[in-house]
Amino acid sequence: MPRTQSSIRRDKKKRKLRPGETVRADGRYQFKYQLNGKPKFFYSWKLEPTDPLPAGKKPCKSLRELEKDLDIRSAICPNHDDDTMTVMELVQRYLAIKTGVKPNTRTNYNFVVNLLAKDPFSQK
């Protein structure tokens, strides 16, 4: 179902809020996500990294930076309870999320992966 113009959520600066993002009554931004079927939250006083920090508040990462960190962690290790992942699988998942890498860098990554594959440590 397409969203109508009135159903798009915005903050006080008229910026569109992404799914899971809300603004609390005290002005803090909140992001809600699910982990193992349980709701989890994190908060920030800034939506974007360039936003000014309210007076008297401690420095913090912006909400969108925190979301990006969460996306990277969940892409590398989707099941945090799973202890059966090998070092080689972890390296391969990490390299799968690396985008925009120059060809020489990609070649160097492959070289290291080949060295790691020969080492027994990669299967631990």
C-alpha cells in the first residue's frame, strides 16, 4: 500500500523519518528494532552527524550512525548466539559487506583470504 503524503512521518525540521525511527517528547531520537523476537532501542540527541548537539548534552553518535553500525554488525553475525562460525566464515561475511573497494584493495583482500585458507587457524 503506497504511503500518502500525510502518513509520512517527519521530525520538527521536516526531515523524513525512516522505519523504526521516532522522536520522543523530550526531543531525543529513538530507533526500535527486534533482536531474537524482543524489542530493543537506542537513542540519540542527533538524527544526522551534522546536527548540532542541544545545549548541556554529552557528545554522542547520531541515530543514523548507530543504525549503520547495527546494520554492519547484523550483516557480519546475524545470529549473535551462534558460536559455530569459523574465522574463515567471519572474514568472508566481512568482505561481502565491503562495497566500493578499489580493485587493488580487492586483490589484496583475496591474497590474505588465500593465505588464511591454508592456515589451520581459519577453521577455528
